[in-house]
Amino acid sequence: MKQFFGMSQNGNLKEAVHGLSNPQFIMLFSNNSQFEEHVKKLEELFPKVPSIGCIGMSYDVSVVEKGVGIVAFSGGVNAIANVLEEVSVMPVKYISRLEKDVQKINGSQQNTICLDLCSGNDACVLTTIHSVLKQRNISLVGGTGDAGLVSANGKVYKDAVAYALVKNNGGKVKAYKENIYHQMGDYRFIASRTDKTKYIIGELNGRSAKQTYQNILHITEKEILTQTFKNPFGKINGDEICIISIKEVDGNALACFRQVNDSDVLIMLELGDYKEIVNQTIQAIQRDFSRISAVFSVNCLFRYRLFSDNHYMQEYLHEMSRLGNHTGFVGYGEHYNNQFVNQSMTCVVFE
């Protein structure tokens, strides 16, 4: 297979697709003002080619912040794109679409990946999708777009998840997740006074969540929203650590990007040696693949901001390009199989 990346920093779609021929699957990453126009034009340019899209930044060796980016696969893949609607209410209502698509693609864990772009309610969406994918052990990589909009096959949807099943006819596929954080000290918190709908943590160990976070890290209230880049919360889930980013201060509480429930046990995380961790990820992929056709990744917005603030983003993209053809987009939350994670990188590698 081959992976194409085209871009236009000023949002010129024809410029972004220049050189693209006979695509078998397309992903569109556009800006807020041109998204619907780009969705329509892309379908006109490549009618009936399976496609999904969202509002967000994209990249290969450089980042497209406000224009348009196109990722396309060709030369040896089969793809089916579709959508589950009403994800904030009942995504399972449309599950038969995914069931039929999985049956039609006839893929396996070794050669097929599900890529998804979601408008929200990610944890529920992933549980729904995983209920179907797990029957064939098909992995999933994806993320959350901006403005509550996604697209599938030339149509824009609100309150939906766009997904694509991509089968690699030329070799294997494998999904990866990268975590650049580890536990800080022996802090353990019992969450209480939570609000599931607003993702709010009211108290930790019976005390104000905001004040507890400030006291441990010796920071002011104004510093909380940038300190979460270095010190998010973590929730232990078996052998996995689920990263929970702070979104905003809500009185004496903290609103997060991921749901926390009463009695959940949380830990404090701290930033590790991210350059070395990135290098370890690259080495792990190289051990698994002697030949790589493409790598598609999803990087969290907070990772993008952290790397940019530390003048590392360009170096990071250069490092990932060591693997070969690497593209991706910046999400508001990352998906890895049935996990909705924050401040992480997920990716799929195609042989």
C-alpha cells in the first residue's frame, strides 16, 4: 500500500489533493470555516471513494494548523467508511451498520484496522464499537475532532462518529499507544462529588480537588491549566494508566476531558523523558516491522502544545519520519481499541 499526504496552509483543497490519483480511502482534516465546503468538494473530486473527516490540525513533517490536510491510502487496501449517529444518546442504535461493514470487509486482527473520528461521548462510542470489533480482534485507532462535526462519504454529521475499516492486502497492521507520563510519588486519591455529565471532580480524599492539586504542586489557580501538561491525573485500569487531563477550574472543583466517577481511585502523574520514550516507541515499531508502508498517528492537542512550547514538535515529526511515511492529526482525545485517553499518542502501522 501507499500513503499520500497533501496540504494547503491557506485551505486550498485542489492544492492539497495535487498529485493524488486512484485513492482507495481518504481522510480529510480541515478548518472550522471551510470544513463543509471541503467535504462537498472532496466528494466531487473523488466520487464514491470511502472517506471520513473532521475539523482539526494535520501533519507529516510539518503541521497544518488552519488550512486543510489530506491523508489517502492506495495501492493494495480495501476500505469501507460509515457513520454511527446520535452518539450522545444511543450510538448502539446504529450498530447494525458496523456489523454489516465488518462482515463485508472480512478482515482480521492481522490485516485490518478501524479508524474513527468522533464528535464526542467518546467512552460510550468506543464501548459500542468494541462490542463488534472484538469478535474478530480488530484494533481501533482514532480521536476527537473539533466543533462537534464529522464527515463520512461526502456528508457532514453532527453528534456522530465516522469510522473506516481498512484492510491491508499487502501485509499486517498493528496499533500502538504511547504514554509519556509515570506516577508521581505515592499520591492516591478517592474521587467524590463528581459530575458525570460535566466530567467534574469535586473532591479528592474529601477535600477540594482544585486546592488539593494546587497544594501538591505549589502553584496558583492561574497555573493549573498549563500545569496539567506536566502533571495530569491518572486512573489505573489493570496494567494500563488512563491519563486524565484538566480542562478548566469550576469553583473549587476541576473539570476534566474524561469522565471520573465517585469512588474512582486516581494517582498523580508527572512528565517523563519524552524524547527517550518517543525513541523507544520508534524502536519497538522497527522491531515489529522489517518493512513499513505507512504510519498514521493521532497526537493529543496537549502533547502538541507541550512539544511546541518546548520547541520539540518539529524534531518529533522528524524523528517519527525515521519510520517512513508518517502522517496524522491532532485530536482532542485519543482512541486505542476500547480506551478513550488524554495526552497520549496512538498510531497504526501498515506493513
